[in-house]
Amino acid sequence: MIPLFLPLAAVALLAQTRTATVLSIGDGDTLRVREGSRTLNVRLACIDAPESSQAPHGASARTQLQTLAPVGSAVELRVKATDRYGRSVAELSRGGQDLNQALVASGAAFVYWQYIQGCDRQTYSRLETEARLKGLGVWSVKGGVLRPWDYRSGQRKPASSSSAPSGRRYTCKQIGSYAQAQVLLRQGHSYLDGDGDGEACESLRG
């Protein structure tokens, strides 16, 4: 998932509404649909779900989207733009329910504030606040899990011996934050991932 969108002018275009059939779910905010004879790759607008490698929240977000938009179901797309990879950036609805908002309301995804233009900012803000206060999904971790945009940014920076403090080792108790532990892991502190599952200090999640 590479959320690189076209300039704001493209987002400001009048949204198009299309009816399509779900073919497959990529992750918590991407899917493939068929519109007539065309196949479209869709990136859900206004939101950002945890990456698949952000266990267990990435898998949970994907499952939630599969539940809301099962393969073979008919959905409506309110297309807002096309990103540089040719994906339709859209709000998705089924049976009158806005699925982008439903993902935020359930704690399966965050509001993507960097790309909120053209979205119902007030509603998305309210739904995210309610999910946070209820401790749903990503908000079951104090402060929420590492935001997917920050996670991707960290993944793009290759770990090297120079990126970690020379010789310094941390314990999970010293770090105190699950999100910070993941940052340190990406910086080369591999000993924090004792079981080799790609996550550091899982005990800090609860």
C-alpha cells in the first residue's frame, strides 16, 4: 500500500459514484473490484489502516474490511481521485453504510489527516474520538498503535549500525511504549524481538 496521491486539485474534482462488485481484499484499506468489464484497484479515501506486517492489527483491519465488503458483494464507490499508481481513491458504501467511516468507528483504521481534503472531516473526527474513548481496535493499545504512515516511513529507512546508539541496549521496561519499541527495532535493536516474529516488546501492547 503506497498512499501517494495526486495534488489537491485532483482531489477537488467532483466525486464520481460507481457501482461495482468486490473481487478481492488487499489489506485494511485496499481492494479490487469489477465495474462492468473493467477491473479497478481501489484505495479507500480519508483513512489509513495498519499495514499487514503490523501484527495483529493489520490482519484485523483486513478481516474487518472483508466482513463489510465480502467478495462478490455489490458496493458503491464515490471516487475522489486517481493516485499515481492508477488506483481509484474512493469512499466505499454498501447497503447505505459508509464503509470507510465504519472502519474508523470500529477502531480498524485511523483517519488519514494528511489526506482528509474532500472528506467529511467532522464525522471522521467524531468517529475516531469515539473509538479511542471506547478503546476499540487500534485504540486498545494506549495511545493507539504506531500510525501506519509513521510505520511506512520507518520501513523506508534501512537499518544500519550507525542508526542505533553505539553499544546501548534497552529493556522493554525502560522503553515503556510499544510504539517506541517498534521504532527501536527498525533502528537495529533486534534483541528486542526475542521470538523473531517481527514485533518488539509485545508485553507493552496491553
